[in-house]
Amino acid sequence: MAVAMRALANERRLQILDWLKRPRAHFPPQVDGDLVKDGVCGVLIAAKLGITKRIKQWTFYKRDEARIRALKRTILAKV
């Protein structure tokens, strides 16, 4: 749980998780892969954050809703 809490303490990570909740509202359509089904390409996330990143292979990101729910339950059980 400590690792998850450190990850959530990062403002950029929280912003990305928020964007990934409704990817079609925050990202343009992708040439390859569906924004919801396959996830968002790392290049689009980097562009939205205003950072540059060289990627040799495509990488897609999407939320792991089951893990987020489990983390919420764990946090609520401890507070």
C-alpha cells in the first residue's frame, strides 16, 4: 500500500489517471488502437503533459479499474 500511496502522491500521475478515466474527452483519435479498448499511446500522454519522450515501440496506457477499486477499499479500511 505504501508504494501505491507514493505513486498517487505524484500530481502528474493523478492527472494522467483522471485523463484516462475518459480518454476520448482528453485525447485525439489514434491511428492504431482504440483509446478506450486498447488504451492511450504514451506519445499522446507525453504531448499533453508538454514533455518530450523518444519511444521506439508503441506503448498504450489505460486505467486498471479493479486495482483502483481494491486500493480504495484498502485505504477506507485503514482510515
